Amino acid sequence: MSNRKTPLSLSPDRRSLLLAGGALAGALSAGAPQRALAQSDSTNVTNAPISEKQQQRNPFYGAHQAGIVTPRQEFGMIATFDVIASSPPDLVRLFRTLTARFALLTQGWTPPELDPRLPPPDSGLLGPVVEPDNLTATLSVGSSMFDERFGLAKVKPAVLTRMTSFKNDALDPALCHGDLSIQFSSNSADANIHALRDILKSLPDLLVLRWKQEGYVPALPAKPGQPPESARNFLGFRDGSANPHAGDPAAMNEIVWVQPGSKEPAWAAGGTYQAVRIIRNFVERWDRTPLGEQERIIGRRKPSGAPFDGKTEADVPDFAADPNGKITPIDAHIRLANPRTPESRANLILRRPFNYSNGVSKSGQLEMGLLFIAYQADLEKGFITVQHRLDGEPLEEYINPIGGGFFYTLPGARDEQDFLGRSMLEAAGIALS
């Protein structure tokens, strides 16, 4: 005899109730994702961050290139290239194409729709409409451009040279030099990457990417009633406290822009020298150094950025009243870099640096530091002289330059009929058509 119980029979009313309940549960289950999605539209973690800055743009045409005295954007990149053009006509096409792409990218554009069997006209990284996003693209040429390939040697800038090692350098050849450099700066890292990819796609037969370094600076909230602050580097100190005022045209004509009638070739007027250095910071060692020692090495108070004989970052130290370094050590970074004598005014430079972070080194240390970029009308009197004064400074224990290069930043393209590099090519006798 079996012990299995026979299931109870369900009445018609009970069966209908259960079926109706199951249908309702199914409907609730099917509708749940849609309602959850609708309720979370404004808070979904995959939503793009909201910003109102994509429409910001800088004029492209003018006597000088943008990205030099332009207020520094949050994100920057230096990319250098080897030129593989094989003839002067190819070189003309290179500079014309770079100018056209810069003008398009910095002002924003809508890529056309093409046959889907063809490569798209744009990477799509920024979407179907490419907003300007405050982008600037600044083109410079290295000393290697003035070799025998194109007949440019006779128009080489007067003091343009290949960057050599200074005493504390550990330069990686793979991170140095280049025929061309492009500095991209914008409100977002993606805008810079998008622009670089556009250049690489547009000129695959004329350019090869040599190296690149991305960087950024932290944005600071506005503080009503207080002067703007310099951004801090990875050592925690404000970087740019004594920078010349980029909004002062007279100062920029003296310090940055090469003037007509100078020792430079006539074509170079309106340009400037660019010095780039990738400077690694040994932040773990720095973070174990006493605060007082850090401040003595730099020559400023860390919280405020003020010199030792001042109260604010903007105060100018009086080294003449402290000849023996009792207030500011003789070998402090700010005193060596700018002794503030009548003679040292000729050595002023305009700095436009970015912080960089590249992950972890093989030894397990943070690979980070400063993407140093400086502009000056005379490379020898500017960066090179300043760097020689800094040779042997105490800060060298905590930093190590590993790459970079020297370049000449071309005069601007004055209008839509002009292009970057035109004056240089004409001076060399290269036909432009």
C-alpha cells in the first residue's frame, strides 16, 4: 500500500485566483526594470558627467599660436613626431594639413555621414558632434627638422639646439626630441586624445608618433575677495607663483615672443622657443621629509606659497636684504631659479606645466611628476641659463628629469589663406603650390 498522498483537487475559484496572481507577478517582474531605469535616469553611475564648458573655444588665427599665453586648461599633452615626408611638396602638404585640422578641431565641427563600408570620418570619441571644449593645438619644430632633408638648415632659429643632459638628468632616448611637437590643451583628457587621433589618421604617410605625455592641473574653486592661486604640483607646493603675467602684452613681447629685427631669422618673428621636460618626482621620499626641510628646499611656505619674508603667494622675496641667506637659503629653489637681480630679468621664462601620473614603476614606486613646459624668446638666456643655475640644488635628491626636448614654436597662421610654417618654408625657398 502506498504512503504517497494524493494532491488535493483545486476548486475552479482557487485555480482562477492563483492564475491571476501569477499573471500579476509576471507583469510586475516585467515592468520592474523599466520603472527602475526611469527612476534612476538622473543618478545612473554610467551617465556622463554634466559640464557646461564644451562650447568654450579659443580663436585659432592670429599673429601668435594659441596655447601659450592662453589661460591654462585643466588637461594638457605633449606629443612629438618624426616626419617621414620624402619631398618638399610633401612637407608643404604636412603643414597645410596640420593647420586645417587644428582650425577644425579647435572650433568644433560635425563630421559628415559617409558610406558605412568606408572608415568613419571621425573616431566618434566625442560623439557625433565635435565640440571645441576649449581645445588649443600648438605646433613647434625641433632642431632635427633643419637637417639636409628639406633644405631648411639655412633658416634654422638662431639658438635652437638638441636638448642635452644636465647634471641630474637620466634621459630615456625613447622620451626625447622629435621633428615636431604638438601641445594639446583642453577642458578634458578625451578632447586631447581625440585631437591626437585625428592628426594620426589624417597624416599616416607623413608623420610617425615618437612619444607623448599627458598631464593635468587641479581645478580650484573661486574664492571671492582673494587673488587667484597657482595650482599645486605633486610635491604639494604651488607651481607658478612668480610666473610673468601672461595677460601683459608688453611683458610677453619682452619675455616670450621673438621680435622683428632680433637675431632670429625674419620668418621667426611672432614665434617662441619651447622647452619641454618630463620630470619624475620621488614622492615617497619627499613625503618622509620633514616639512621644514621641504620648505627650505623650495624657499616658500607650503600651505600659503608665501616666501619666507612675505605673507602671501604674490609677495616678492627681497633677496637683496638677505645676502647671506639667513631668511631664504642661498640654494633654495626659488632663489636659484630667479635671483631677482637686474641681470636675471633677461632669464625670465613663461611656465605652463601639468602634473602627470603614469602608474607604478618596476621598483614599485609611484611613477609621477611634472610635465614642465616653458616658453621664452631666447632659449639660451631663458631655460638653459636657469637650469644651469639649478644644477646641484638640494631638490635634485627628489626629482629626476627623464625626457623632453627643445623646439621652436612657429608664428601663428594669420587668416584662412595662411598656414603654420608658411613663413619658414618660403624663407627656405620651398614652393608652396
